[in-house]
Amino acid sequence: MSFLKEFWEFLRIRKKYWLFPIIIILLLFGGLIVLTQGSAVAPFIYTIF
């Protein structure tokens, strides 16, 4: 949790709010790949990339 607090302070102090959408999209794609790794949906997801 200290990493998240430190990261939030970095973004707030340096006014890097534009990084939030990039981080959220990366987390969503990462979670999607991890959750569907062994399922029947995996071939369709990998064709997106």
C-alpha cells in the first residue's frame, strides 16, 4: 500500500494526471489476459493483439 500512496503523491505533485487512463487500461488488459488464460475465450483475445 505504501507504493500506491507514494505513486499518488508523485502524480499529484508533478501534475501527471494523464497517466491514470494509461495505467487503468494496462491493468484491465493484464487482468483480462490473466483471467482468460485457460479458457475458451483466450484465442479470441490474443487475436486482438
